[in-house]
Amino acid sequence: MENDKTTALVTGANKGIGYAIAEQLGATGMRVLVGARSDTGREEAVERLRASGVDAHGVRLDVTSDESVADAAAEVEERFGRLDVLVNNAGISGPFDPVTWTQDPTTLDLDVVRQVVDVNVYGVVRVTNAMLPLLRRSPAPRIVNASSSMGSLGRQPGPVMAAYAPSKTFLNGITTQYARAFADTPVIVNAACPGLVATDFNGFSGDRTAAQGAATAVRLATLPDDGPRGGFFEDAGVVPW
Ligand code: NAP
């Protein structure tokens, strides 16, 4: 195993936007680690990526489990020695009303909020902190957090989603705190919005492809050393907080 090869871990890379991010990072020549909780989904994704020429490897990873995340970090260290790119892509909307496609704050089940925040926010912190010692071994570590413009307080697009949208606002806030903590280090962290992408997430109702949705995350994962830090971006540029 070459340990000087740039290595990227993408969480939730078995399908959707995460898979497309893995494919596009792989196309740049990076080694790509497919972080996924389902053994079958992970193995199938690795196989498909390899068939398209990507140097792909599976890593079992459930972002809500301290144990799974610690095991994943130990496995990455043992097999690859360091990490250069972490894309915190795994995310869920949580259950919503199937008729109105909303999460109504006036009837919100707090267990839904806990479940969504556990994946979309705590999951990111859990994975980032576990992988940080490995990222710090890279000359140019990059972290990308998969956010959403639904978390933008300035824009507030789409339906009322009282668990999901604020989870991404929370994630944006955490992203800026990481950027402050990394200010005098080579670690660059940013948040990416993929746009409305047709995936399982929304019953394939988005108007963008997963490949289009992956583009901003891939750009942020491959930023030069003088690239932006602690920002929130989409294809068209900066997303307002
Ligand atoms: P998706 O097709 O539903 O994929 C979500 C991925 O996250 C799946 O691989 C899923 O794994 C994984 N995941 C969920 N919980 C996990 C856990 N506990 N541990 C590890 N992996 C977990 O959704 P997507 O549209 O590609 O979304 C990817 C990211 O983009 C999310 O963060 C989402 O919030 C964000 N986003 C999406 C859109 C959109 O329009 N699609 C818009 C804005 C932002 P399983 O297959 O095992 O469930």
C-alpha cells in the first residue's frame, strides 16, 4: 500500500451525493475510502467505483456510534497511515409528514430532532475529531461538511423542516468554530450545499444529478493552501448564513 498517496474518506458514500463525491475525488487520482454502515452497500459501492477506475476501499462506519467511528479511525491508521481529505457527507432528513413534506415545529417529536442532530451534527463532530490526528499528518488537510441551503437563515428555502433545516444551521455554526480552531494550522474546513439533488433523500425529486451535487464538495476538498476557510458554498458561490 503506497502511503504517500492522497487519501480521502467520504462518509455515507455507498449511494447518492456521497458516492458521486467518491467517484469524482477518485477521478482526480486520490485513493478513496467509502465510509458506509451497510456491509452490502459499501461493498457494492467499492466494486462499482473500482470498475470505473477508482482506487476505492471500504471502511465500516456508522457516524452515530462512538465505537464504530473509533474502529474506523484505527482501521484507516493501520491501513493507510494518514488522511488528507474528510468529507462529512452522511446525513438524514428524519421522518416528515408524507402529505405536506414538512416537519411541523408545532407538533415536533423531539426524538426526531435528536435523531437528526445525532447524524447531521454530532456525527460530523464525532468523525472529525476521531480522524483529526490522521488529518494532521497530511501536508494539506481538507474537511468538507455537507450542509444545505435549508440551513441558511438568510435564505430559508423549501418546506418547513423543523428538525432537518436547523440541524444544518447548527452544522454551519460548528463548521465556523472548527475553522477558528484551525486558523493557524494547514487544516481547511468549509461547508458545501449540493443544491436540490435527486437521491433517496427526497424520493428522487431533485432537479440536479448526484454528480452535479458533488461538484462543490469536490472543489472544497481540493482547495489550494490559500483557499477560503470556514465558508458556506454552492456552485454559484457563497451561501448566506
Ligand atoms: P442519501 O442518498 O439518502 O444518502 C445519505 C447517505 O448518508 C447514505 O449513504 C446513508 O447510508 C448515509 N447515512 C445516514 N445515516 C448514517 C449513519 N448513521 N452512519 C453512516 N452513514 C449514514 O442522501 P443524499 O441526498 O446523497 O445526501 C447526502 C448529504 O447531502 C446529506 O448530508 C444531505 O443532508 C445533504 N443534502 C442533500 C440534498 C439533496 O437534495 N439530496 C440537498 C442538500 C443537502 P445508508 O444508505 O446506510 O442509509
